Amino acid sequence: MSRYQVESLPLKDAFLLHLPRYEDGRGYFVELFRRAFAEREGLPEFIQDNLSYSRQGVLRGLHFQRPPHAQAKLVCALQGVIQDVIVDLRPSSPTYRRWYAVELRAEGPRLSWIYVPVGFAHGFLVLSSEALVLYRCSAYYAPEADGGIRWDDPQLAISWQLSEGQIPIVSPKDAALPLLSQIDNPFAEL
């Protein structure tokens, strides 16, 4: 398991997990997940995998699932490059209402996952011509528990990697999400 490198992030309990990529003339190989690592790190059991395909300029998020269906996630880019953003929504956390952004890339000497703990909102912006994003989730998706906050919430002031004047491609559902100040925080008990 020493092949797995953990990089702490400035938000409490979140981290990057870097996995080596083994390349040769045929292509490459990456060991994507190892339950023993997850157990050692105290991660929850991941029970649902999701895959999303998006074009350049698509912004998905910022999403979360309310308890009792709240999800921790492991997220990686299998193709392309994304700007991945997480926001700590846990009032008891020292990093409450802070966000962090990282580029996740399919190419390079390693593949990286971002660990998104329960109590965080998550979203991403596609920077490459297209992207495939894999999410491992610790709870099943439940439509009645679906929640989120606006990607452009001025209180959060997230620095999305948008060109001047660029408007991201956002679903009608995501465009209608409330501001953080307009929601009853479902993570008050965390």
C-alpha cells in the first residue's frame, strides 16, 4: 500500500490520493482502488459508482445528499482535465464554509482521487475538450435527499477557471440551486 500517496488538503478530513501509473509501449495500468487502504484510512464503504461524461465548459454542482443519505465520495478524472471543487458545509468544522479547488487529470505519471467527506458540497468544471469523471459513493443516490448550492454563490466566491466573460454550461436544475445563505444546513449535526 506504500504505492498509494496521501496528500492532506487545507480542508479538514479531505485529501488527495495519488496512485502510480505504470506505462509501457502498450499503454498504461493503474490500480484504482484497494479496500485495505480504505479500511486503514478509516474511509466508509463505497457502495455505488457513477460515471459522468461532459464537454468543455460544463460545470456540474455544487451538489450534496442530505442525511440519512449523505455521501462521502472518491472522485477522479478518467479522461480529460477538470477543476474539482469541494466546500465544507459542516458547522462544527474549523474549515466551515471554506472551499478548495484542484485540477484532476487523466494523463500524467499518476492518477489522483479527491476524497470528499460527508458534509461537503462537490462540483467540477471541465477544462479539456471532454472529460469522463468517476465517483465512488458511500451511500446510494436518493432523489428526495438531493441538495446543493449555487456554483457562483458570492459568499463563497469560488475562483472557477473560466475565461473572462465565459459562462459555464450549467443544467437548469443546477442554475436554480439556492445560495448557501438560503438553505437550512443539513449537516448541523456533523
